[in-house]
Amino acid sequence: MSGNWTSGRTFAEHGPNGKKFTLVVGNKRYPRRVAALVMGGVVVVMGGFFASVLGLIYWGKQVDARSAGEEAGLAQLAREHGWSYEPSRSGVVDRLEGVEPFPDVSTGLLVSDYTHGRYKGREFRYFEYEDESTGTGADSRETSEYYAVFAVSTPGEVPRTVFREEGFLDSVFGGGKIVATGDAEFDADNRVIAEDRAAAKQLAAPGLTRYLLHGPALQDRPLRFENGEVLTWHEERLRPRDVLRKLDYLSRVVDHSPARAWQ
């Protein structure tokens, strides 16, 4: 038998004592018992890999799907609270363009499940925004990303100010100036990005930054103050179970914002 073995090849070979080898890797030979363990491990690892891939595909489809009960539940929730509900509405995104998750320029894009009313004494609205994109090259399929968007009114207006987790090249692509809040713990992992640095400093007072540090993570619930309201959003379908929780969150954000920010 030739002495040139190829890494990874498996075949039978008999040694000088007649012992049968079934796995040859490089210059090493392994008996049948060891070979069975190795091959079994390979099968388990590969099986786990493919199961994980299939699981991610299935999970992704579940995230992008809503049941008939969830579809009907959004309209039912609005009826129960006396809120106004529209299956779709155009022009909503136009005033929100320029900052993620919305496009840089928008004209009459539709949103779905547009709902507005009053909650805990404040005006609010929420809706689902679908961001469609088309692949390039060989993969020219259309894909959609869904965002559930919530907004609650604020006592006054401030120039656009965004609170979110630290992002890549915020100073270049953040859409504004990075504002240091003076809270070292907050600034370590989060960013305040604003058009007006002085107004943002007034808003990002310790009462608000401390609440955001010890409350829901900005990674999951970013904030955007603009046009007399504060918004939050997450990349998932709009579902009835999330509505009151998100409206509560925004209401607490307004409660923890300093009064002088609106003067």
C-alpha cells in the first residue's frame, strides 16, 4: 500500500499485527472503534448545523407572520379603548423621513394598522411600516422588513433628537451631532444624536438618562424626539400584545424628561 495518505480520507488498512484500521488522516491511523466515534461526531455536528439553519429560517418566517387572530386583534383593541383605527394610511412616513428605520425621502408611502387616540392623558399613534428592498445581481428578489412604530405626544417640541445604542460611525452617518450627556455610564454604550446640541443637553438630563440606563435597553427601544412627540420602534410585526407595553414605556419616558426641555 502506498505511504501517501490524503487528509480526511477514510478506508480500511491492515497493520503489521493484522489489526484493521478504518480511518487514515495524514500519517496517523485509527482503529475501527475510534473511527466510529469520530464519524459519529461529524454526523452530530453537521446535523446540528443544518438543524440550526432550518430553525433560523423557520423563526424568521414566524417573525414575519401574523395570525388571523392578531390581525383582527389590532382592530378589536382599538374598539375596546375607543381609539381610531385605519387598516392603511398614506403620508405618515413623509414627516419621519431621514432617520432609520424610515427612508431618506418619502412620498405617500402606506403604513398599515394606523391607530391613534389618547392614553394616560396623552395623544398617541402607532402603526406598522414595511420597508421593501430589491436585491442586486443574481439575487433580485424583493424582501421586506417590518417595523412596529409607536409615538406619544410630548409637552412641547425639540429639534430632532435620537437616543439609541452606540452605532458604527455615528459621527459620520448618525444624522446629527453626537451629544455627551455628562453621564459616563450612559455615554459608554449609548448615543444621543441631535440637530441642536444645546436643546439635546437640556433633554438628556440625569432623570432621563438614569431611567434609560435602568429601564428597557435602548438597543431594543430606541427613542426619537421630534414634531412634538417621542417615538420608539422595533423590527418586528405590529402585534396587539405589544401595544400597551410600548405606550407605557413612552409615557414613562415623557414623565422622566425634564420640564425645562420643553420651554
